[in-house]
Amino acid sequence: MIRVMLADDQALVRAGFRVLLETEDGFEVCGEAADGAQALALAREHRPDVVVMDIRMPGVDGLTATREITGDPDLAAVKVLVLTTFDVDEYVFQALRAGASGFLLKDTDPVELLRALRVVASGEALLAPTVTRRLISEFVGRPENRRIDTAAVRQVTDREREVLALVAGGLSNDDLAAQLVISPATARTHVSRILTKLGARDRAQLVVLAYESGLVTPRGSR
């Protein structure tokens, strides 16, 4: 059972999500929050598997709440899936840097939302394909924002750099295995080692670090 908490300032939106989740096997809604402060309090109270977090909310916004949740060691098992109507690059960067495990738009099909929740709850990270493309194009225009950790870069092998480029392109472990003609277990091992070397929380943060460190360039990710 995946326990989900909903954080959105619109009661109608929360109600729609609740109906969707409660009519689907394997999901349970364990709380609803109308702002970021309430979301943080309820996350600490209920310890959900995933928080579906809106960005723009009154008072404490969703980005701040996400940062507080992912930065709390007691909530290390709680994942955040940011869901918003605002398809704006800066929100993507802020959400991922805040520790979100995924970012989807509210016009996502219900089936895709359910899949995203399952992916994030399992410990993976998920980005909408349009979001991944925007990340790539945005880093082309903002090279000055890259923070290069030379010590971490030196630890990454050529094979791991190849894997990282595919991860940055939005490929799953199964996709990696098929692309590189290796087993899914080997793909998971490569990704795990890269996460450790770069100190990334999950695959979503790994995408950001891949470009910020200069380990992956937009050209190399295709």
C-alpha cells in the first residue's frame, strides 16, 4: 500500500486526486494540506510514502515545504512529487534542488500520475520528458551556473559517465540495460555507485548534478 499525502491550496483539486487514488488498488490518502506549513506538519505526523506537492500555495510555498521535508533526517523515507500547472524552468530547478524526486504537470493523464507515484515510492525518480528536455536546453544557456566538484568528477569512470549521460536523458534502469546491453542489476549497480560518488539523493538530483558538474553536456546526453 502506497500512502500518499496531498498538498494543494485548491480543495477541488485535492478532492479529485483523492477520488482517483481511493478508487485505485494499492493507494491510500493519509492526509491533505492546503499550504506548505500544513504539509510539513502532516508529513511529520503521518510519514507518508509520497507527498504530492503543489508549488504555489499561500504562506509557506511548496518549494519551501519540499526543502524542509527532504532536509529532515526523520523524514528521509518520505518522497516528494511536485505537481503544478506552471511549466516554468526555474520551478523545475528549484524543486529538484530542494530534493523533490519528481516533477509533473497537472495536465498529466491520471494513468501517468499513478505510475509516477509508484515509481517515486519505489525509490526511483521521475521527470516528465518535457521537463528533461527543458533541463538540457536550460543548461546550454546557463553554463555559468555549473558548480564543478573536481574531486567528485575525478572519481567517475568513463563507463559511469556513459551511464550518467543516459540517466540525464531520462532513461530508466531497464532502458539503460537495453541501451548498454547489460543486465538491469548491473545498471542499478552503476547508478548506485554514481549516486554515492556525486553525493546525490536520487536520480532527479543526479540529473541536476550531472549538468552542474560538467560531467554531462547536452550534446553528450543525446
